[in-house]
Amino acid sequence: MGKYEQRKGIDETLEAFAQVHANQPDLELVIKSNYFTNHRQKYDALHGKIADLGLNNVSLLWGEMTEAQLADLYRACDTFVLPTCAEGWGLPLIEAVAAGLPIITTMYSGHTEFLQYVYDSVLPVAHAMTRIDCAEYCSYYPDSTNDWGVWAQPDLNSLVACMQQALQQEQRLYDRAQRNSAIIRERFSWSQSAEQALQALCDRGWL
């Protein structure tokens, strides 16, 4: 789940899925995606990627969904996969954990803040720190030095191994994820987060 852009690792997810589960009738990859500009161009590019890989067990859901529809989508799935290069926070990741799903992702940037509490239901994808070279991403953050820093490039072989492990340890990971759902919902509810943010502002004398 996420915008169709290099940062989210959707192409890597498709490539790994094609290696492990291509066209298996009892397995399905569901991609919920969109983009805030060039909607048709982005949809065509993602649809084309799926077609180029010859995958007939991938469902592409494009565009907006209500909160109830998103919740139903999470609950209908068995594992959440997002080998992201970087996140400010990673809302789909924390929503997936709250829904009781095991997680396959890179352990770098914002989402590690909450995944550290539920690590036994996370399958970490190995990654290499690489220079950010995505022209689309860089265009949103002009920099006169042409230095946009680094992010985590997921390792395709590791992602394949994590997908295989998710199947092999399905029940064990599910049981852990169900327990960890309560941890996340308690520690990171909207009300809890708002209270902590308010306290931080007060501690700094800003309120």
C-alpha cells in the first residue's frame, strides 16, 4: 500500500513475488496504490509492470478508499509487504500492525520507531544505503548542491527470502502479530499520540 513511486519499493515487491509466487492460484498479491499527479500515467506504468512480469495473481486497487474499506482490506490479507526506501512515519505500516498483520519491510527510518516494539512479527529485508537518485523524488526538494542524502535500497534476494519465510512460518507469525496488534494500538493510538505531542510542546515552553 502506497504511492507508486521508487521510494515505496513496489517494483521490487512485484519482482520478488514473481520469483516466488508467480501465478499460483492459492496466493495473491494485492496492491493498493495511487499518486497525487499524473494519475493515468502512473496507473498505466504500474499496470504495465505487472503485465511485463506475466503475473495473473496480482490485484491492483487504484485510487481513494474509505477508512472502512481500508480496514477491510487489511483484515482480508495475511502479510503486509512494503520494502520501503524511507518513511517519515509509515502510516500504512502502523495500520497493518494494528490490524494484526506480520510485516515484511526494511528497518530504516521513521517506521522503526514503532516496529521496534513488535519486532518478533517483522521480517526485516536487508538493504544497502545508497544515494538518492530518483529524479521524481528529487524534483520535489530542490537542492543547489544536488545532494539529497541516502536511503535504504532493499535487497531483492532478501525480499524473496522474507516472502518464503512468511509462508513457512505463517501461523507463528500470525499469532505474534495478533498479540503485537494490542501493543501498537495501546502505545500509538491517535489519542495517546496527541497527548504525547501536547506534552512535548508544553515541555519546550511552546504552549
